[in-house]
Amino acid sequence: MRRRWEGAAVAGLALVAAMSMSLVSFAKEERTKVGTIGLTFASDIQAGESGGTVDVTLDSGECSIDSVDIVNEGDYWIGGDKPKVEIWLSADSDYYFSKSGKNAFKFDGDKVKYVSSSVKSDKSEMVLTVTLEKLDEDDEDLDVDGLIWDEDNGIAHWDHLDLAKTYKVRLCRRGNSSSDDGIGTVYTVKENSFDFSGKFPRTGTYYFKVRAIDARNHAGDWEESSYIEITDQDLVRLNGQWMRDDRGWWYVNTDGSYTKNNWQYIHSKWYFFDEEGYMRTGWISWGDKQYYCDENGAMLSSTVTPDGFTVGADGARAN
């Protein structure tokens, strides 16, 4: 009998605890639920510009807007960006946010996409996150201005563009056989200038063209500079000059220096110069590899040498 009484007592205590918890969990909420929250959005953010604002107006719901913050703003907006906006709401006195989620809201004005929402501070506050539509890349101004030559040094200059992450620049010769007059490499640079000295292959009328590239790889239009006339004297001054004596050929750079015991890239070809600065021909040992320079000194690549050896794209002997 004693054991049965002890078991009953334990069971009774458990029942009382469960009833107490039930009463707490079903305690009546004295505050009133906030109804559907209607918000109207209006943004003046544009690609190619910095800053911008997002205005949010409360249309319905027993609450107020505490703050509106753009949380992914950078130095400049770029086409394709989706501005993300965080809105903090406070329930009116004697009201509380009874639910979160997309169904708790009704959006109007500029098109936005619901991201998330959550209640805070005993359901008296709510934070909502939305994103605006992708910014139109056509609104960006990627036009490059101020293209000029430093004719004395063969350096191209153009105005800095804040939106540009890099620039593409290319040397062009008027009347060239290609449709766009472009010759040689299209260079990618971060600075708003490029040194074309050493890259003029012969006399003629030259210009350069440049375009801006933004952080999402959107490209502006090619812009063209004015013309520059390159004479024989200019070629020597801007490109350097081949010189010869009884011992052989060497190449004088624009600053009067010449390469020794090394390779030099001249007019789209590689040449090797020995310890005294003279151009070498035939097989060259360099960095544990073998390279072949023809009778004019130019390194061969992707071919078979006169003595029957194959050289790869980098000029190194393959067998």
C-alpha cells in the first residue's frame, strides 16, 4: 500500500506540472495582431552612379517604419546589381507581429522581391529584407573621353573613368588591311595610359582606340584618338634601332641602352643577345632548354628547325 501511495503522489505531481505548463502556453495574448503590412517602394538607384535612395511608405498595418537601409552599396552601382534593402518595423502600442514570411506583406510601387523577415523583441519589432530589380546596364556611361597622344614619347592617354575596372587599348594604323585598322595585341590595363613606344612597325599614320570594362565585364564602345604621323626619324626615336659593325648586329633602345645576355621582344619577334650585346643565331641554351634563332636572329616556334628538330609554341626544342 505504501508503494502505491508513493506512485500516486508522483503521478499527481507530474499531472500538476503538465497542467501548469499548459496554462502558461495557452495564456491569452492581450495585444492585438498587426494586420497585413502594405509597403510602397520607390528607388532612384541607377547603374553607373554612386549612392541613391530607396523610399518606403507604409500603406497598411498597425506599425511604423523605423529605418530603411541599403545593405550592399558599393562605390558605384553596376548593371546587373540587385540593391538589397533592410526595413525595420515597430508594432504600434498594444499590437504585436503575429507572423512573418512573405504572406505578411503586400508590396506596391517599384518591383521588389521578398527575401526574408523575422520578429524581434517579444514580437514588437520586425526586420524585412527585399531586393530591387536588377539595374539596367544600358544606364551605365562607359564612354571614354580625352584621348590624346604624347607624341614625343609615343604614349596614349585618356581620362580616368570611375566606373572602369580595366581598359582595353589597341594601336591602329590608318589604311591597314584589316577592317578596323587594328594591329598587334589588344592590351588590358588598369591605368588610363599606355606606352606604345617600341610598337610602331613602320612609318605611317597611327591612332589608338580604347574602351572601358566594368567589374561585371560590361564593355563600353571603342573610342578613337586623333592621328599621329610616324616618320623614319620617329621610328628610331620611339622604337629603338638596329645597329651593325664588323662583329655583328645589336639593338639600341630608345634610352640608348642595349640588351646583354638576354632575350628581347622586338617588332613581334624574340631575339637573343650575348654577353656583349650582339644578336645570336642558331641554337641558344637558356634555362635548361634549347631554342633556335634563324639567320635573321628571330626565334622559331611551332615548326621544324633547319637541322630537323621540332620546337614548340614557346620556341623550346621538343625532341
